[in-house]
Amino acid sequence: MTTAQIISRNLATPNRWLEGEFPEKLKSKLEEMFSGKIILTNACRSAIYLALQTAGIGKGDEVIIQAYTCNSVPNPILWAGAKPIFADIDPDTLNLDPRKAEEQITDRTKAILIQHTFGRPADIDKFRPLCQKHGLILVEDCAHALGSKYNNQQLGTFGDLSVFSFEKEKGIRALAGGALLVNNEKFAKHAEELNKSLPSSTLIQVAKVLNNYLTWRLLLRRIIANPAGKSLLSLLNKTDFFNILLSNKERVGERPNWYPAKMPNLYAQVALAQLGNIDKFNQERIAVAKKYSNLIKNSHFKLLEPFVGVNLRFPVFHPEATKIISQARSQGLWFGNWYNKEVYPDGVDVAALGYQPGSCPNAEKLASMTINLPNHINITESQINQVANFLNNYGN
């Protein structure tokens, strides 16, 4: 069943939204897939928070992360009482630069969290020995990389701890939710104890996620390209209408009371149904990326080298990114801006989230130039050609 079909069948039975058989079924499927212990949560940021607690990371500790990331990464580090330490990216991969990360290691460093940006595997061959050398915990952020492999091994199985996201803009078209994968056996018992203490999600929060999904599907995506649609979305964001995505508290590093929590039954049902399609979805995105790579000829746009993995996003880079995105949307082309800030989205208090402006010049430069091309699984050949023609004609 599709996400929409599952939602329609469950709308009239809210008693099934929170409790049921699907979290256990999803857990078993993921444990079979990754050969490790899985803890399901209501969001990936909850999984990061749980990972830090599992590893005993807290007040006075430091966790190295990359800039060119989402606020949902530094936020749970702050919630745990630790300090996020930002290091710059490799401009050719958009992933954390191992040399820059090592420069940030101090006696307070407890972990390095590597992000597989847009599905491109981080440099695991350098980070594993780096963490071993300094006695650090390696955490993999696989929010962008569900189903991707590195040297024919599943991403998520290299770190001591790994996290995944099932939010609707990620690898599968689910509602929300996250997972913590425990690969290091020394953390397994504590992880299970923390799992048992997690509160259940509330009907109100599940209803807000459903509202988010249905509002976007039925209304906002149809009007977002015009000024009225943009104004409406801005107003709704200011009132926390979509607070599951980014609440006002998270903009300043504070923890909303709905994180962390257990994964609701409805989230798990949708994620389980979609998980069977992950290889198909990934292959379709890879095919779209190959077409863009072959079709885009305008040398004013920077493209990254192809890689072995999944293409959750296909970014191109141009100094006039904001102008280009606006023009494309006015023509009905849904160009994205993820990540157009070193700590996404624009409007978060980067200082409150631990980022010092100017400290990661590669991330800042590329964020200002980032354009995400549409590569959703339903994109047509005609739409791909339309996107490529728009770019090839820009500035000519």
C-alpha cells in the first residue's frame, strides 16, 4: 500500500495511531537488514539524542560534526548537555573533511558524527582509524543514505552507533520517525534500558504530522510557486503549524517536549510498507542523477563527481543560486535550497547552535551556491529535459 492509502485507512481509527503490531515488525525487518540492535524513535533527532545518551555523552563533552548540515544534528547534542564542534567539509564531497575533524579533537572530544550528505558515503576508511587512534565513538548519520552501501557493506554498519530517518523527504516516502542502530555490543544494554524509559508519542503530535503531510500533499505543493503560497507557508511556519519539522525552540537550541519518544504505530506501518521499495527508489534516483550529469552542459554550474551510492538530492552550484531557484519555481520547476545555509534552515540562531560564522569557509561558500534539482521518484523524462534545458540556457 502507498502512504496515502495507509493514512486513509487509519484516519477514522486514532486508537491505532500510537499502539499496535507495526513497530515490532519494522524493528525486526531493520535488524534483519543491518544485523544489529534497533531502537525506533519518533524522529531522527530523537535517535541522535538517544545515541548520545547510550554512549554516556553529556555535560562538558564535545561531539565533532560538519557544517553544511541541518539543525537537527547539533540540536540533540545540545539537548544532551554536550557541545557540537563544527568542522569544515571537503568541497568535492560535501562530507566532513577528516583532516579538519582531527584538528578539532581535544581531551573533551567523545565522538565524531559523520554525515553521508545527500547519500554520498563519508570517508569511512579514514574516520574509523581516526576514531580508533583517539579513542572516540563513531556515529553514522544515515538520514540521507538508507539502503546505500560502501565497499558493498550497508552504510550504518560501520559506526559504533548509527541513526536513520523515515521522514517523508528522505529515502522512503514515509511520514516521520527515526531509528538508532547499535553495532557496538557494549552499548546494547544501556540502549535497551533507555528505550524502555522513552515516553509514547501523543495523539496530538501524530495528528500534526498527518496535518503536515496532508496539507502539503493536497494544498501547499500546488500553490508554493506563487507569492500567496509563499506568504501562507511563512505565516504557518511562524505559528509552529509545522512544528514537527522545526519548532521555534529548535531554532535556538532548545528541546521541544515531544522529543524523544517512541515511534507511533502509524509511522511504523507506513515505514514498513515503504521499506520494501527502498532499492527501487534508490535506483530510480541514481538513474535521474546520471541523466542530469549527461545533460547539463553549462560550465557556469559546478557539478560534483559521480559516486557509488544513492542520490537523495542532486545538487548543483552557482553564485546566483537564490535568483536561479526563484526563476525556476516561477516556471513550475521545483528547485530546492537544501542546504542553503551552513546550518539549515535560514533563520536558525547559528550561535545558539554552536556555530561560529567564518569557521567553515567551504561549507559557507557552497551553501550560498546550492541548488537542488528535482529528482523525486515520479519525475518524467520530459521534466528532466526541461530542468536541463533551463540550466543550459541560463546566462546564455
